[in-house]
Amino acid sequence: MSTTPTLLSLQSSLFSHDGQSSRLAARFVAAWRERHPDGTVIERDLAREPVPHLDAERFQAFLAAPEARTPAQAAVVADSDALIDEWRRADAVAIALPTYNFGIPSTLKAYFDHLARAGVTFRYTENGPVGLLGARPVHLFVARGGVLAAGSDHQTPYVRQFLAFLGMTEVNVVHAEGLALGEAQRDAALAEAGRRIDRLAA
Ligand SMILES: Cc1cc2nc3c(=O)[nH]c(=O)nc-3n(C[C@H](O)[C@H](O)[C@H](O)COP(=O)(O)O)c2cc1C
């Protein structure tokens, strides 16, 4: 972690900072900045700067021994290392998380695929995998057009599972659901999410 408080802020809405999830996350980031005037916010917008999909070539680069990497493989590993370094520097992470087709945005999945590195962010032990990214709180700001019935959310459990795999189990989720179900429902959901964010940031 850095010597000054650091927040990593990830956006993954198609609509960049105009997405509802991005706006919720921005409210948290603004409150965090107020509480940490000397702090640093690392911003990463996956719509504007998408990470390439993981393909066989990129995955082989992760597996190659450092001394055997080709220049192209070294570049792939350096890009992934830079993403991982942002997590290492961060005391906390805020993720704007839209629901698209029941899941996370594909840009976020491609990004996650570059964070999960055996021997770097997790390792296998006799007792199963152990996450190496350390314990830092992660805050998820979920924006969703509909309202999922109890037990049918496969999105946030997946994100929790992925983060736990890398060593992070302190995960706070703020949902704004029903955003496409009329103005009244949208406004109420956003207002309630805003109040929860203010409490989370306090
Ligand atoms: C491509 C696409 C797929 C969507 N799929 C779902 C879905 O499966 N379930 C749902 O409740 N809402 C769905 N929505 C609505 C979004 O969840 C909603 O617009 C939300 O505000 C997205 O977050 P954002 O505004 O930060 O992009 C979808 C929207 C888009 C554009």
C-alpha cells in the first residue's frame, strides 16, 4: 500500500462516467476525497480504456518463465503487472458495477482475467488456493434495470467469489435496482443507494 491513503476507482459502464453505477461510485469517491484530502485516487475507466480479452497468447505470456519471455510476452506481463500494482497501492477499491445480461460487463471480466495470476495474486497450496492481494475493503456500486428475485443474483456472488480468491473478503455492496421500472422507482432506488453510500463513506 502507498504511504498516502489511496483509493482505486474502477468504472465499467458502457456509458463511462454517465452510467448510473459510475454516478453512485463517484458519490463515494467524492466523500472519500473529503475524508482524505491528502489522498490519491487512481481512476480506471474500462469503457474508455478496455483491457484486451485474455487469449491463448496472453495466457501463455503469464505462464512463461520470466527469463524465457519474448518481448511481446514481457509487454503483456508488464501490462498485467501495472493493473495488479494499482490494487497493491490501494487501501480501498470502489467498483462501479452495472448489470448487463445478468452478469458483469465483459470489459470488467477481461480486466479480472488480467488480475488473476498464479504465483502473483494467488497461489496454490496443499489446502487449496490462497489469495495474495491482501485484505483491503472493496465497495461495489451495482446499478440494475430490473429487480432480481431472491436467490437469482449470480453477478455479485461471482464478484465476491473472485475477490475472495485473491484474498479480499471485506466486500460492501450498494444496490440500486429497478432503474428501468419507471421514474418513481428509479428515483427512490437512487436516493436510497445515495444514503447508503453516505453511511459507507462516513
Ligand atoms: C446491454 C445491456 C444489458 C442489460 N442487461 C440487464 C439485465 O440483465 N438485467 C437488468 O436488470 N438490467 C439490465 N440492463 C439495464 C442496466 O442494468 C441499467 O441500465 C444500469 O443502469 C446499467 O448500469 P450503468 O448505467 O452504470 O451502465 C442492461 C442494460 C444494457 C445496456
